[in-house]
Amino acid sequence: MELTLKDGSKLSLDGAMSAYEAAKHISEGLARAALVCSVDGKLVSMDTVIDRDCNFEVFTFDSEEGKRVYRHTCAHILAQAVKNIYPTVQLAIGPAVDNGFYYDFDFKTPITQADFDKIETEMKSIIKANLPITRMVLSRAEAEALIQKMKQTYKVELLADIPEGEEISFYKQGDFIDLCSGPHLTSTGRIKAFKLTSLTGAYWRGNEKNKMLTRIYGTCFEKKADMEEYLARLEEAKLRDHNKIGRDLGFFMTDENIGQGLPLIMPKGARVIQIMQRFVEDEEQRRGYLLTKTPIMTKNNLFITSGHWDHYKDKMFYIGDEDVDDEILCLRPMTCPLQFTIYKNGLKSYRDLPVRYAETAIEFRKEASGEMHGLTRIRQFTLADGHIVCTPDQLEKEFAGCVDLIKYLTGVFGIDKDIWYRFSRWDPKNADKYVGSAEDWDKVETTMKGILDDLGIKYEEAWGEAAFYGPKLDVQGRNVHGKEDTLFTVQIDFSLATRFDMIYIDENGEKARPLIIHRSSIGCYERTLGMLIEKYNGAFPMWLAPEQVRVLSLTDRTLENAIQVADQLKMAGLRAEADVRSEKLGKKIREAQIEKVPYILVIGDKEAEQGVVAVRHRSEGDLGTMKLDEFIAKALLEVATKEIK
């Protein structure tokens, strides 16, 4: 028997043996560290018997494959412990996720994080018992009988989702059995360090029409020191979470009477968004974009034409029932069909192209309750939306212009080092999710790949992440918790110009179809605000800070002076406030620092008499006294250059 290893070398073995024994023939150390392996590309447990020639690769905890199997096993240990303590609990799903795992439960009686200690104690007992973990493959009839005996209603639904003819497997550890495709570690004793971290609600299958379950999150590592380091980072991340800082500093709030995913942007947050919006709109205008303003509500006819009604309806808010009402109105999830309608108002020549439309658009998406968080995933948001209608010959230049705008804006906002690019492609195995033929997709993806390569963009590829009408370049980022999200996109659309019958007259006087680029220059303003709050820990650069200068009166005698200075700063174009309360100076300074105001100006009797201000910077400390005109010039220069300190 011959195994082909990752480096291409061959390993000859005498007869069938377990994957673990095969790994020992490579290295004793590798076998001890091995968590899972792949046989001809399929991940399997280390106790799997290998009895034929194959490609063979071993994974340790240092690999993503190893981590996920390790953490998935810990999720099963959590489920077993919970079932031991709460025999009536219903088990749902328990996957590995980035940096840990979770399991969803349906408890008869609600639990709290105060119950974590006894659950962790039971988990430790299961790990100490070093129970063998074995795989069971059953027929559908046998699987149905087993689940009925287990009285696990959610597993009945999961079993029904497994296609006919596909293998049905369970994993057993001690007296605990769970429906699972695996693979897993070979025993519970392989888990070395774990910790339950949080408890939340989660709708079954992410659908708010289903029952709310209890989701328990945890993490686990091979080394306790690594886990403690991660938990320390997690605590730090919680302190930097925009959902905490943004509320503490008064940037936004939520109210249960208004609804989930519908944040109230308070004066500070609204000011930052206004500054961002003005800057982005001005930059887009400099780059030849035409501003549009379209309705937030429209008949669903547009979205039937575009294909969104068929492919995106479950993400849309709409009024009316298509089986009953003559007219259905939709809250727009995007502006593309509306801007295309503007394009069609009058015949266009090739000399008129490209046409670049931009709009600061309020849009709506029906996000699942379990997916929403702070400002990063909400149901109403403000998007720096835009579409470019161009000829095929103009496509590469226009696409490059979109990327250049994103690079420029992310650089100015100071987040250019925190992003990366993803080429999101279609999934040929699920062609019904998309419009167009395989030939259409091959052609446009080849074109887009060529453009990206010509631009020298380093990107990852993600199959199945394309929009239903075309591939896209996604600009990706992570929040402080490490969760990856798409911040903004540039998409090539080969379909909607045909669906909307968009044309132009080419050089030969013939009708031709344009190509369309969907793009967002800085994404959703609310989400970008959240990202900036985390990036700067609430201490915005001077040009973006909602309050740039706070003027403090030292005594009541200098109260009027402080107000006059604040007024002069405002007249110069700076965002300034005067604090003339009868409080001690130390308290007023501390409050301004807590609110992360960039500059504090103090005016006492001496400063008032000499016509100067005592200047203090939030990070540089005491800068001494300056003439007011001198400080204004310094502050305005910092704003004009958009300096990031």
C-alpha cells in the first residue's frame, strides 16, 4: 500500500492500518500531535483504517483543520455535559467557529451564566474519563429509530435534511450519541484546556419565526497558556467593542420600543457620519460622479425585473401580499434598479459613457435577529451607493477607478492597513442561485480576474460568495472580536442591463448593451462608524472628532471669556463647546478626557488678562499657552491635512 504525502513523497506500508499508525511511520512526534487527517481530500478521524493507495495528510492543532475538529469535539463534550445535568434538554446544533465553538439548546427551564461552573465541572469529568469517540454509520431507518429513542426533535429535522443516498453518521462517547458528519478526535481526553465564554439567544436555523434557543459559546486550546492569552485578548476586545464604547460615549443607542437593528444615531455619531458623508460626496463629485436622490420605497415591479424578487425576497421588507394585492411596495434593499431607471431617461450615445451615479442612500435589509450586532449588522442603514454604466472597453479603467477611490478613502480614514480583498465567485454546483449561463459566468469571471491581476491586487478567492448577477471584489475587515465581515464591494454586472433593456448607441450607430459596475466607496456609514470607533477606541482624529475643542473656565470670572473663545473657534470652523460650570477644573478636564475631546483650552485670570489660552492635548498632555489665533491656525492645519495622531 502506498500513501502520497503532502510534499509529493511516497510512503510504502505493509497492509491496512489506522491513520494514527500510518502517521507513526512518518514521525512519532507527528502521530502524537495528530488530531485529524485527510484521505484523498476527505477529512477523517485518526482511528480510520487505511487499506488502499491514497493521498494522505495529517493535521495538528497548528492547522485550521486541526483546530476545527478539536473545537467541534469540545462542542460535543459540552452537549454531553448539559444533557447529563439537564436530562430533558433538547439538542440542536454545535459547530466549531473561529476561535471556539457553540452549541444550541432548548431548555425546559432557562439557565444563566451562573450555571457555567457546574457545566464546566461536568465537562472536566467527561474529559478526565477519556471516553473513546467512535463513529456509527446507520441506514435511514436505523437513524430514525435511534433519534426517536433519544427523543430529540431537532435532530429529526436535521436528519430529514440529509439527501437520500448520502451517508448518515452518528458519534458516540460513553452513553452520549449525536447525529454528526464529523470527524472528531479519537477520545475526550485529547481536550486539554477549555472555557465557556458567553450565553445568548439564537433562533433555530436563524429564522425569527422559529423558537428562540439558548446558545452557549466556548473556546478551547491545546495549551492552557494559549487559552489564557486568548481570554485576555477577548476581555480587551470587549472594552474596545464599538457596541460598548459607542453607547458609553453617546454615539448611538437602541430602544426596544423602536426595534432590533434600528439604532438611534445620537448627536455625536450623527456629526461624525455627516463629516464622513460630506467628504465622500465631495470626493465622488471630483471623480465625475453624478448625484442622485431616489425613493426609499418602490413598487416591487422593479425588483421582479432585476431578479431580486426571486433571489433576494427573504431579505426584503415589503407591504402587501402578492397573492391578494394588486400593488406591493418594497423598502429598497439597494438603489440599482432606481438608478438604472434614471439612466433610461433619454437615449445615450457612446460619447455619454461612462455615466457614474452616486447616492447616499437609506436602505433596508431583513437581517435575522441572531445576526444583528451594534452598528455592524442592522436593518436600516445608510450606504455610499453607486453604479457606473460603461462600454466594455471602459470596464477595466472604471473598475480601477472604483478600487482607487476605496484605497484613497480607507487611507484617509486610517483603516487601509486593516482591510484585505476577496474575489467572490459563483458556485457552479448551485447554478439556480444565479442568473445567466455557465458561459456568461466564465466569461465575466475571467475578465474580472484579468482586471484584478493587472491592478496587482492581492486577493483571496471565495466560491459561492458572488452576487446573483455577477462576481465581485469584496473589501473585508474584522471587528475587535475577530469576526470577518464585508465592508464594501465592487461588482461587475453582465445581466441587469439586459433585464432593464438599457442601451447606448455605439460608434457604428448601432444599439449596444452597456456593462454595469455596482460599487460602494466607503460602505455602510453606520458600519464604518462602528469600525472607526473600534479602530480609534473612540478617540477620533481631529478632523473627524464630533467635538474638537472644549474650552474650560477656571473661575466664574473667566466664564464670559470662555464662551467668547468658544464662539471664535466656531466662527473659524472648529467644533467647540464651552464648559463654564461651577465645578473644579480637575473634574472638567477628566470629563473632557473621558469623552476623548482632542484639545482642551483652559482660561483663568492670567490667560484672560494676557489674551492667551492654556492648551492641553488628550494624548500629548500640556502644550503650554498660545495666542488664540496661533492655536486656531494649528488646529485648522491638523484638520486640513486630516492628520491621524
